[in-house]
Amino acid sequence: MNMNKKKVCIIYTGGTIGMVNTKNGFAPKKGYLPEVLSQIDDLYNESMPDWDIIEFEPLLDSSNIAVEQWNQIGHAIADNYRDYDGFVVLHGTDTMAYTASALSFMLEGLSKPVVITGSQIPLSELRSDGRDNLITSVMIAGQGVAREVCLYFGSRLIRGNCATKSSADGLIAFDSPNYPCLAEAGIEIKYDMPHLMHQKDDKMNDTEFHLRELKQVSIGVLKIFPGIQFDLFEPIMTEKLKGIVLETFGAGNIPSTDRSLLHIIEKAFRNGTIVTVCSQCHSGTVKLGTYETSAALTKAGAVSGYTMTTEAAVAKLYYLFSCGYTRDKIKELMEENLRGELLK
């Protein structure tokens, strides 16, 4: 091993990239991915960093990943943080944007690249996109330029908490609707340096690296749609519900034909629930008060998610509650940019 080379830790949590075809369809196979990686000559090219792989046991289906698994991934990074220059997390695509968002908040004081990637087609298949996604992610992790939690897929490097899955079967499966890509991988990997996270940009990242474990907190998501019967959702608005993300129309608009929703929001506010307003639109920002139909949400105690994705808003609520802040402090910080997750 060349002692001057960078070292990258590959953390294989599960997902399509390491699956094999069985009589019941594609499924993960223990020990298969490390064996495949050992046969990819490009991973041993002189220009590549040295790497090791950690395989989770059991391997995780991304649709089953939640707080417990986010903490597991976080510990895998924290326990090996001093030994590596960067990390690649191999993950299923379905909840990849949620995990990227969660890790961006959990990894306090992060100063090394953490690149999350996977594939739409398993490496065991002829046309797999996993090979390029993996090789480029390892290179990015080793280069140490993007020292934040990122998501790499289909030749684009995206800020983790700005990413959202946009295609179920396309090879360019993720988008960053409200923030520029951090890098494009063509003949060369070209970084957009002004848009990378820097230590001074992170308002809560002025300490040594630390893993903030997330707590099991009751968080909900409610999507507004025409004809929604709000009274059906009132029973969940109890003191047990700590936070809810409200996916509204446009810039934060809600139906105004009756006060059913506002009644529910007011009840949630009295119970101490943090109500964060995000938009159903793929891009753009929530501007509460721009229209009469959104101004009432502010009066009822809701806060604006601005450009945050639902994935980022959910992860941020988990994080802030796990920090033990008061309700007023959480409301304040939900509208503040902590890890590059929102623009005002």
C-alpha cells in the first residue's frame, strides 16, 4: 500500500448495486459485492485512492431505512473517521435522499467528503450504472474537495440535503431542484467551487467532528390535495406528534373555503407540534404571506421551509429535536440555513 495515497472507506449498507438475480427477483447477497469490487481493475488503478469496504450485516433494503439505520450508518463513519480521508456510502435509491439529508445534520463538524451513491441496475447485470457511480464516488471521496455530505449519481454530484429522487427507472435518478450541482463528471471532474460548503458557511459546524445520534421522534408528512377532508387528520394532531411537514400548493397556499386546516394547525401549535411548510412544486420557494391563502398559516404558528425538500425538512426536524432544543428554538432554526439545506 502506498502510504502517501488517500484512503477511502466504502460502507455497503445494501441496495440495488450489490444485488443478484434470484428466482424471486433481485436480492442482496452477503459477500457478493466485496468479491465483485476485487475484480474491478479500475479500482486498483494508480490514480485511485486506496480503499477498504465495510459490509453491513444484515444488508438493508432502503425502503426499511429509518432513524435506527441512519444512526448505524453514522456510527460506521464516526468509528472510522480518523482512519480515512473520505467515505462512500452504498445505498438503495428509494430513500437515498432521506439518508443524505439525515447524515448532513448528524455529522457535526464534518471536514471530509461523505459521498452517497448506488445504482438503478445491479453490478451483476451487463448495463449496470453502478460501476461509474462507484468509481467516480471513490475518486471524489479521495480528492477531498467536496467536504460535506453529497450524493453522486449519473455524472452529477449533488448536495445531500438538496437532493430528491426524480426517476424510478432513469439512470439520472436524482435532481437538485433549488441548488446547483456541486460537480459534473465528464472527461474530468469539474467542481463548482463557489457552491461547495465551507466551514465558515456552517452555522453549527464550528466544533470538532461529532456524531449526533437521532432520537425516535414522531414526525409526520401531510400532502394537501384538492378535496382533502382535513377532519380525517385531526386525530393525529396530539401532543405525541412533535413535528409535521405540510406539503402545500405553490408558494405555500392552502384551500381557504373553510377553516378546517387552520383549526388543525392551531391545535397542533397548541400541542407544541412544529409545523413546517414545504411546497409540492419541484423547484421554487415557500413564501408565506405572499397570498392570502398562505398568510393564515403563519398566523396559525407554522414556519416556512423555504426551498427545503421534504426529505431535508423531515431529517432536520429529527435532528433539532434530538439536540434537545426548546420548541421556540426549533421553530427559529427550521427557518435558518444550517447545512446548506435552504435558501431564503
